Amino acid sequence: MINKIATRMQGISPFYVMELLQRAKQLEQQGRDIIHMEVGEPDFPTPPEVVQAGIDNIKTGQIKYTPAAGLPELREKIAQYYQEHYHVDVLPQRIFITPGASGAFLLAIGVCVNPGEEILLTDPCYPCNSNFIKLFGGIPNFVPVSEETDYQFNKELIEQHWTQSCKGVVLASPSNPTGTLISEVNLKAAIGAVHEKGGCFFSDEIYHGLVYGQQAKTALKFSEEVFVINSFSKYFGMTGWRVGWLIVPEVFISSVEKLAQNIFISTPTHSQFAALAAFSKATLAELTQRAKEFSIRRDYLYLRLQQIGFKIREKPEGALYIYADCSDFTQDSFQFSKDLLEEKGVAITPGKDFGRNQANTHIRFAYTTSLKNLEEGLARLEQFIKQKK
């Protein structure tokens, strides 16, 4: 039979952790108790007001298309949120409601990147971002980063790795998998460096709200000529509802709306009405308490991993992860992760999923499970390591 699969698919990388997750599910079906520290999905349920708003909309039976850019009242509510939370003014017309942050990235990359143009990304980084670039014929240009720069870009790295083919930079803060936050000074300088090159700046802010001890700064504080990607999935606890948003420079409004009309038609209507309720005082208060719980889990995980012997220079400031150096135990974090799952029933994510830069000696631990489960999972991990010595 003739191979009819598009050649572009050869460059789309898989999620290696899905192999581990599939195996974890098989073991659970066999009666094994599995501690999940691999999934970047908050374990808390969707806040009740949000659920009720979605149900109320469904009960009307009028689940029709919304405008491609999203419900006007939701776009206005997000604009209000930016004014109150970040003290920046954003025109609602610049805000597009998307099917998750993935939908936002597709629109942003789709209207900016021509075939053959490069986008700078950090290594390690969230793998789907590079696949979005490849899908539109762009070329991901991975820049190795380390603890020395908090696994983040800075002006010097951007200028050093910029080429004639570069179109822009994707910067995530807090980042996945490292949980690190870029400083305000470096964020401003990085945006300035990209603007000087005439490039596009894509700011991945989906873990805003899940920042501990300080508040993350939006790229919009320093420029209106940036693309900001955010989501109701992480902080707002709405992963399965598939609602995100994209804020674009004014000159891109028409192009983004045209692309959204063709790719999505619209984001699910009941999910948009549910998202409106995410900004109620009661829900925001509950989300603040949840963030405090995540902070407690992070502190515990950070301390215990160090006690076990993992190397972590600094405690990550945000997101849901700790990216730990496991080189004292293994030079193959993927095999280490598979063996840990089989022998002790603990699921973690190997560095291989996030790039090539020291990937074999790093592991991502997600604190998206209860403190009790973290305690049990780390006890099993410590026992596993001791048995290997």
C-alpha cells in the first residue's frame, strides 16, 4: 500500500511519558497502586461555580456557535482581569478565546511563521510548542539553557542564537518542565532584543497564578507588540473544558480572527460560559487557597528530593514541577522512570520529553497529587534507589 501519511509527520515528536502513562493505567487495571507524579494536571476538581455555570448553559439547550473570537463578555472579563491583576490595559478586541492554550499557540504561530523561518525555544521546554512550529513549516531552533540562567532566555542568549532566518522567540514563565520564573529585568530585556531584530515575541503565561512568593509579570507590561498565551486549564482548574486565550498586537486582529474562523469556528460555548464564572470572588478566593496548597507540596517535594540525593540548585518559583538532576543515580532517566514504575508503582516524567539538553540525567516530578501521595511516592523512590546501590 502506498504510504499516504504526510511527510511533515516525520518531524512531529511523540510524548514519551504517554508510554509510561499507558503502562501505569495497565498496572492499575491489574490492581497495582500507582502514585502519579508524571501528569501536569491539577488534581483539584473544577471549582463548583464554574461547573454550575457550564451546566446552566447546557440546560438552555442553546449550545450554538459563538463568534470565532469568543464570547464578547468573556473577552471583556479577561481584559478587566488584566487591568485589575496586572495593571495593564488590553482592548477586548485583541483577546481571542481558544480551545485551550494549544489553540492559542496554533493561531499565534499560524499568523506569524512562514515555511523555513526559525523560532528560538529553550531546551528544555514543553515539546508541543516545537511541534506547532513544525506543523506550519517553521524550524524550531533549540537553545540549551541551564540553572545559570534559571533555564530561561535572556537578552544575550537571544542575540547569540539569532540567525537571518529567525522570526521570533517563545518564552515560558513559569516554565514547563523547570518551574522557573524569568526576572522582570530579563523579561523586559528579552522583549526588547526581539523587537530590535524585528521578530515576534510569544509569551507562554499558562502557569500564571501558580507562582509562589511573588507575582509573575505579563509581557504586556513591557510591550503591546507581543503575543500572550494563557489558559483556564492550570490555575483555574479547567483542563478538560478546553478554554484558553490569546492576546495579539492590534495589527494581527483581522488575520487571527480569519484563521480562528477556519480552524475552530469557535471554542465550546458551554465552556466559555463556565469560564466566565472563574472570575467570581468566591472562585478566585478558592483558587488562591489551592495555590497555597501547591506551594506546600512544592516545599515538601523540594526538600525530600534533595534528602534522597537529587541535585536541585534552587527551589522553582512556579508551575507544578521540579526538574531534578538524577545523574548520581542514572545516565538514562527514561529507563530509570520505566523501572521505577514497574518495580515501585511510581510514575514520573523523564527529561527526554523536554529536549536533548542533559535530558538523560533529568527527571520532572509533578506535585499534582496530594501531600499524602507525595510522601508515599517519595518513600518508594528512596527505597528503589537504595535497592539499586
